[in-house]
Amino acid sequence: MATFKTFEDIEAWQRSRELTDSIYEVTSQGSFAKDFGLRNQIRKASVSIMSNIAEGLKEVAPQSSSSSCSTAKGSAGEVRAQLYVALDQGYVQQAIFDDLSQSIIKISMMLSGLMTYLSRTDFKGTKFRR
């Protein structure tokens, strides 16, 4: 795994940013935009993926960083589950669902890899770097 200096360097964060952008775009259209509860929940969950990756990089101990990545992975599962609701309600087409779902699966795999890396390294977060 490549080294990183900022959370923006982490590919899982980059992809989660793209996912969040796509989620905002999809939820701004048609009936999805009018389902305020689902729309807001899926948006918050997608933002949570990005936020927890960023938070994890700031942690001092690898265990804390890994825990934040685990939370991000949980949020990815939440987004994926909510996409099923959107699909079942006709808010998204199957092709869009498939694309977003595959992105989420890829992000989850990256987070698993990042968690493994963090558990095997002496990584110290950026919290106290100068």
C-alpha cells in the first residue's frame, strides 16, 4: 500500500468523495428529491464515509484509525442498503443502482485493505505532526 500524508491522498477517500457527489446528484432528481427522509439519510451516510476516513487519519494510534475506517465501512453498507430502498421505490434505475453499488463495494474493499495496513504498521496519525 502506498504511503499517504493527508486524507486526500487515500484512494478510498477519493472514491468516497466521488460517490457522495453521485449520491447528491441522484437524490436531487424526481421523486427521490421529494422523499426527504431517505434523501437526507443516504446523503448523511455517504458523507460519513468520507468524514470517518479523514478522522481516522488524524488519530494517533493505528487502532483508532482502524476503528474510524470500520465506521466508514459501516456507513458504506448503510448507503448500499438505502440504495435498495431507492431502487424498490423506483427512485433510481437498475443501471444507476448497479453502478453506485459497485462503487460502494470497491470502497468497502479498499477500506478493508486500509484497515489491514493500519493494523500492521506503526502509523501515527497526523494529529500531532508539525
